Amino acid sequence: MTQDQYPRIQRKTILSDDWGNLTKYEFDLQRRTGEWQRLTREVYDRGHGATCLLHDPDHDCVLLTRQFRLPIFLSGGPAQAIEAPAGLLEGEEPAKRMQAELIEETGYHISQLTHLYDLYMSPGSVTEYLSYFIGTYARENRQSEGGGVVEEGEDIETIHIPLQKAMEMIKAGEIRDGKTVILLQHLALSLR
């Protein structure tokens, strides 16, 4: 795609700017045939984030969280979602922010994280990408209760699940969070 083929933004309307920005775009996009087409899309922007799966190799367990997620509940899913810890970058470097998020959510201090990749989870409507990390933990790494930030409405339970059980929970539909499934599958494949 050359510079003159990039989308031409015709109109931008901010629909909401509360927790994130929801913007309606009207733009012209050149198709492969050379023809230009006018399109309208709504895009949600709340910043980028990071996520991390911690593995305890001595017990072959993973550290996950359980918390209420309104969008999942509204779409007919369970009120409580099981997922890997995650959070917004808030202007910080991903690994540093993820380490702080692990302490906030789980109470575990992990000094060494391995960056895996950066992925867009819903590129059709959301600008956010997540930086994916993996690390190891031991029960003695816990420095606080965790549980999240009460002022942000977080009430996070930390759970230790054997890796094999977590993989079975994916198949059973008990773990349905995309970032968590990706991280669990990555870990399972890397341990083969």
C-alpha cells in the first residue's frame, strides 16, 4: 500500500470519552480494484496493555485470577472470569508496568519476565495491543494480599491451577479469555 492509497479520513466524531475514547470515523478506503469506497467504523481506544502468565515449575501450576467482567456477563457468559493478570500500560514500559500489575492483582513480586510478543486482540474495533509476558513464580514470592485496587472497583481472587487442569478448563469452556488461552497454549507447547 502506497501513501496515496492509505485511508482518507473524512470525518471523526467522538461518541464517548469516559473510561476510553469511542470515536466514529467516516473514511474512504481504496479497494484492490483501485476503486475508492466510503466506510464508517467505530473505534474504541483505551490505551495499550500487558498480560503475564506465571508458572510454578516445582508444582506445575499457573497463577491466574478470577474477577467480575461486565462485558462477559452482558454477553451471556459467567459473571466471574478466570484470566491471566493484565493491565493498562498507563504510559509506562510494558515489563515494568506488568511487574507492578502482578503485585497489585496477585501480591507476587516477580523480578524477571520474558517478553513473548505484542498482539492486537480485536483489531476490527479496538486500538489496544497487549504485550505478552511469561515468568516463573514460587509461593514464597508473595509479598502482599493482592486483590487489585479497590478504588478502581477491582476485587481480584488469585488462584493456583495445575497446568493440565487449566488446559482442560479451556476445553470445558471455564477459561474463555483470549489472552489467557494464548498464554496457556504457549506454555504448554514450550514444555513439550
